[in-house]
Amino acid sequence: MLKRFDAYGWHTARVEDGNDIEAIDRAIDWAIADERPSLIAVRTVIGFGSPNKAGSQKSHGAPLGPDEVKLTKAAYGVDPEATFAVPADVAALYKERSDHGATLVAEHTKKLLAYATAFPAEAAELQRRMAGTLPAGWESALPKYELGGDAPTRNVSQSSISALGAVLPELIGGSADLSESNLTDIHGGGKFTATESGRNISYGVREHAMAAIANGISYHGGLIPFVATFLTFSDYLRGALRLAALANLGSIFVFTHDSIGLGEDGPTHQPVEHYAALRAIPNVRFFRPGDPNEAAAAWGVAVERRHAPTVLAFTRQKLPVLSGSITGAAAGVRRGAYVLREATGAAKMILISTGSELHLAVAAAEQLEAAGTPTRVVSMPCPELFGEQDAAYRESVLPAALRARVAIEAGVSLGWDRWSGTDGAIIAMDRFGASAPAPTLFKEFGFTPERIVEIAKGVLAGSVHGVVPTPHLHDGHQVR
Amino acid sequence: MLKRFDAYGWHTARVEDGNDIEAIDRAIDWAIADERPSLIAVRTVIGFGSPNKAGSQKSHGAPLGPDEVKLTKAAYGVDPEATFAVPADVAALYKERSDHGATLVAEHTKKLLAYATAFPAEAAELQRRMAGTLPAGWESALPKYELGGDAPTRNVSQSSISALGAVLPELIGGSADLSESNLTDIHGGGKFTATESGRNISYGVREHAMAAIANGISYHGGLIPFVATFLTFSDYLRGALRLAALANLGSIFVFTHDSIGLGEDGPTHQPVEHYAALRAIPNVRFFRPGDPNEAAAAWGVAVERRHAPTVLAFTRQKLPVLSGSITGAAAGVRRGAYVLREATGAAKMILISTGSELHLAVAAAEQLEAAGTPTRVVSMPCPELFGEQDAAYRESVLPAALRARVAIEAGVSLGWDRWSGTDGAIIAMDRFGASAPAPTLFKEFGFTPERIVEIAKGVLAGSVHGVVPTPHLHDGHQVR
């Protein structure tokens, strides 16, 4: 165990007796004196002091029980009948440490006040960062995209990171050895290394540690940490992401290459179940923005959300700017879903979509309108956040009476029934992907405006509802 | 890197030049001669031979391009214009290896035939195991439970493992250092160590490696591997579980302590999002059996399912035997869902549930019946498997016309709308748990027959539908 950490370049030490306070003290002093990270292995006895259960797994998973508690108290020289008896020397030690702590806090507060008097602007800035609030006007830094443009949303994320980095000095982060693919550079932010105190961290291929480090930074406060990898590799950091959610930490997770749209790398790298798997974690908000403006808006929501983790899913491939996002994305993404394209006349069909399928839904809506069906397109980058909105807003986006709906997303169908409804349909990716250029995959797996139109017509006719089976690939090489 | 594997007790070696075939040969010979697992680090140049892209990340993520391909072919002395040109010496080497392989296969087949003649029974057994079929009558080994009994389903799993282990010599497995909690001992199966060839593997606290090892065993064939840990720690092995699903491997995953019902260990150990997160993976079938008979039946389905992974979720706490499972579980679990309790008269309400909430649904149904509402209880240990059944069976369990439904599960609500429907309701656990005795948690988080009855009445009255908010804990210590 220690050898492994030696191999990592850590300082390691061993204390053979967990009751040897002086040896532990010495080991801690050595660790503090050593510039490397330290691991001190201390040998202890589980259930120490319990006459019958010490050294046994019996003292691990279950309480000692009233009789054994009495015996253990006796073994420690404490009155076996007393509850919460604290020996006088222990109470005195705690009192002494508590007084010492109060002195330190008072000294710190005094220093801080002196600092605020001498450097009022800097002190206000420190206070702002530690409080986790954002400076006035920060939103205007986010990039905006005009009709006719297009961009991979990972590139929009890159622009957002650099733009936010310029107005938010507390933004700090990096990628698990995929910065060239995730596009996470804070331009001009400098490097964070053993000798440099910049804001770009090279985490290396260690997703779980990366997320755990971000959690530590969040716990410290005063900084907004982000981490990045491919969406499919989010599986490797779920433990730390879950803890961020459980501990109300505002770490930001940037996951690019968010679907079959990554193309040739194939099914091992193509997320399909990950949207549902991330949406499932309480307190996590998973955003899959559908065009460049939504991608920038999602970054805005993420930096605001300081007391819970935000996950941002971005594309490798280009997405066109959709006209509804230009005025709608900033407010709409913040509510989880919004009307991206209103029907011409009273809507008879709603298409609900996210990410790279959103522009296909818009194209399908245009075809449906041309065929005489007024069709609304709802962009739903974060269904969970939409579910938290007030009933009036939800009704304004998805009227309960309008049950002719089709949800379209290139991930598993799990969870979409809530929005498509019993009488609606779901076009999803209920199988693993394949290796081919992205346009081929979208076509072969059935994500085309023409198929959306066909299924929408089936829903209108009452002949189609529920999950539409995902097509097999024609070449027979698909995974079951 | 190599130091780390040295620390693990591996044999390690380094080859400085990836083009030095003899050095690689020597390193492999040493590795074969060494009894320890081996890691050989070979230094190579990415894109080797490409005049302009060798040694650069440009040759990693994108094709070289037609011009650079020609230059690279020229650098290798191959005709730049030829497509799929194979030098004669390479073709000859492959031919020689292919002929050698054919000889080895012929020798093996001959040996196998001789073995089958000399030992027909043993050869038939070998063939059975390699084919992944089960011996006649194996199902009768599974334990059965009578009305009035109860058991934690992890104990049923223990009984099933030992019973199946006796009739299936190919069953092999163990736990990630939690065998005392997961209860995974194949009684009389012996230990699998460096010197013993038994069937109980002590994996240590390394969930991902454990699952990867099981995948390797599945790839080899002839064995049925299972692994085990707490359900919440399934997050640590998702990468390997996903590969099992993608590669059609029949590894079995035993995850105990499957809900808030584990009690005092608290929210870090209490799975809530894991049901949905595991159901989301294509080709994975996640079973959460609702009583002892269903737990045994789920083990039966798992050992039969040789070409895709099965996940079994078991309780720490006792569950009562439900009368409908005695005759219904064996066939019903195999179909993913079944009518556990039929309504007295034409059903006006369907309660759908899984796992430790199933008996609460039965109790609620009895109260509803007493109040005049004929109520069916559907046990749905595996919704995905139920979704694959033919339409007639699905209609027989969940008639489309009967939309008054309540789904009850102590996990996140994500995915349940498919079965509860737009007009039904979901009682779920859309927040993290807490540390308290199990009965307290079920009560405080709203999993009681009385609350199910109240919500069912609301659904019947048309005043309740969709996800019912999960209550906060009264003590204010709940996690947001």
C-alpha cells in the first residue's frame, strides 16, 4: 500500500501503534515539513478497548450493545453507568483547544478588518468570491451567436470558459488529459503546477481523482472549479460526482463528445445511457444544450449554481444556430425547457428535443407545418430543472391538454415518458452505437426529420405511441 | 508507472524501442517464465513512419489524410499508389502462422475426440459448460419459501448461490471484501488463491478490477462468474459492467444493501439513483426482487442468461413471503413483471412496485379493497424485461384502459412514468436518504401502506397524478 504511494511520488510514513500519540505527532510534523503530498499509515485495533469485540469485524457494522458498552467503559476507567461521561482531563483539553481556536478566529477577523480598511476594493472582491456571488454584468461576457452560424458546442464551451475566465478570476479547471478534445483552456489563465499558480490544471488520466479535487476546491470556497472529460468516461467519476451532489458542492463537469455524433471512435466512446444515468442523481442538473446560444447559456447557469453540481454535455460536431435561441436561450435554459419554435396557429403537435437532435426537430416541425399540422418545438436541455418550475410555466410550455407529442433524443428512452406522455411517442437510442461518420450514424439509427415527421403523423393518427424501436444497422455489425 | 505495478507485486519490464522485435520477444519470454502477472512497457512513436505527423497528437484522433498516407507508404518502401498492398514477406509470415494455427486446432480437435471416446460423460459435461447450457433439472435446486416466512433477500441469495453451486460446478465468484455482508459463499466450493483452485474468490476492495476479471472469465467460457458489492458501490464498476453489456457477456452482479433499508450507514451508502442508472444501460437486466421467492427466481434467470449481464439487487433487511410469489414468481420474474395479487372483482386500481416496497403495496391493496376499490398489485422486478414481452402479455398485466395506477419504489422516480402513465402517480425517493433505523426511514420518506392508499384515492378522484414529492425528514437534517 505505502509502496504504491511511494511510486506516485508521495511522502509516506508508518506508525505501528495507533495509541502512540507522540509517534503520530512526529509523523504529522514530518508530513508537514515534506513538500510532497503525504500518506501516514497508522496501525490501529478496531473496537479498541472493547473486551470481547476488539480486533473483530463484530465491532465494525453493528453497535457494541449495552452490556459491551459498559465493559468497554470499565476498561477505559470510566463509570460504566454514566452516559456521555467525559473525563475531566479530556474536557479540559477540549476547552483549551476551543479557547485557542477562538483566539485564532479573533486574530483572523482583526486582520481581515485591517485589510478591508487598507484595501477596500480587494477586500470586497475577496468577500464576493468567498460568498460565491458573481460580479455585476458578468452575463454579458458570454458569447452570442447569430442566425446562419454554426459551431460544435464544445467550441462554444471553449469560448465561454475563456470569456467567463476573464470576468471571473475565481474560475479554475482543466481536463483529464483531453484538453485538446474537451477544449477547456482558460486563455491567459496560466498553468497550475508545483511552481506556477495559474488557473489551468492538467489533471492527467484520473477522472475520479479529478472530480474529488474539484470537490475539495469547492469545499474551500472562493473558487469555481470545473473538470472535463468525454461524456462516456463520466462513469469513472460518478462516486465523486455523487458526493458533490450530496454535499451541495458547486463543481462544474464539462463532458464533451456527448453522443453517437462523435462518430468513428465507436460504441465504447459513444454515450447512450449516460444522460439518464446522470439525470438520475438527485441534486445534479444535467444540461444538453441544442445549439451554440444554448451552450453559452448553460455555462451561465453553471457558474451561478454555487450549491450543487452542474453537468454540461457538449458536441464534437457542429450544430447550427436556431433562430428561437437568439432571444430565448438565456431565459429558457435557466428554466430547463422553453418554446424554441412556436406553432403557426394553435399547436396540434409538440416535438420535444435536446442537444444535436434539436435542429432535426425544427426541420421536422417545418415539414409538419407544410403538411398542415401546426407544430411547436420545445427545447428541453434539462428536464429535471423544468420539472421544478411552477405549474403555470410548465403548462405554458407543455399544455396538459395537448397530448400529441414526440420526444427525440439520441440517448436511451428511459425517463422521456414523463414529457411525451402515455399518448405520445419517443424516438431514442435504446442500443449501443457503432463506428461510422456521424451523419451516417444519425441516419442509420433513425434520427432524421423525415422519420420524426412519420412518427408524429402516427401519433396524430393514434396508431403510434410509446417508445419507437431503435433501428438496427443495415450492415449487420450492430451490437445487440 | 512501472513502480506502481512493482508495488502491486507484478513482474514489470521495459522495452526502450518499440521497433526492437528481439527485445520485445525477450521481454515476453521473461514474462511467461515469471509466475506473477506481468506488465511490459514498450516505448513507441505515435504515427511511426509518417514523415509529418509521427510523434504528434495529430496522428491520434484523425486519419492521416490521403497525401500523408502516400508519404508514409513511401517511407515504408511500399508503392504509394497501391491500396491494401501487403509486402510479400509479411504475407508469407501470416500464411506460415495461419498454417501453424490450423495444425494446432487439428491437434486439439483430435485430442478432444480421443477424450470423448475414453471419457464420454466428462466430455459431454465439458461440452455443456463450454456451450453455456444448464443441466436438466437445475431449477429444482433453487430454494422455495412458504407463507408466514420471511428473510432478507441477501440471505436468499446466499442460499441460492450455495444451492446452484452444488448443481452448477461452473459457478464461480466472490465479493469485493464484503462477503460477510453480501453473503456470497459457495458452501463447500473451496477458495480460489495462488495455491488453491476452489470457486470462492476474494476480490479485495477493487470493484472495477473485480468486474473486469469476471468479464475475462465470461470471455473464456465454461464458467458462470458472479461478483458482489453494495449496490451504491456499483458506481465504481460501471465501466466494466458497460463492457459486459456491449460484449454480450453473461457476468452476474450481486448488489446487496439495495435501498434506504440498509439503515444506519446513511446516505453515502444508500442507493437511490442506482436503479435508474443501471436500468439505463442497454442489454443489462436489473432485477429488484420483492420477496424471498422472487429473489430465488431472479438468481434462476441470471444463470440462464449467458449472453448478457444480469444485475441482482438484494435487501439487508427481512422481507415477508408474499402469497402470490409462491406459485407466480418462477414464471413472473422471468417476464419482468406479473400479477402478484389479483383484484377482487374487476380491477379499478393497479399498484406497481418492486423490492422491499412490494409488501407495502400488498398491504395498501388490502386497505383499498376494504374501502371498496378492487385493486391489483403488479410486481415488476425488471421493467425493461417486461417491456420486451409480447403485447398480449403486457396488456394482461397492465391493461391500457386501466389508467388509475400508482408506482411505488424507494428509488428516484426517473423511468416510472412509462408504467404509471400520464394519469397515474409515482411514490419515489427523489432525494438522498438519511441515517436511521430502516423502519424509521421508510416511514419518514413516505413509504407506508397508508400513504399509498391516500395517493391511490387521489388518483381515483383525479386530483393526484405524476410524481408525488418525497417528504423531507422531520428532524431537519435531511439532505437537499
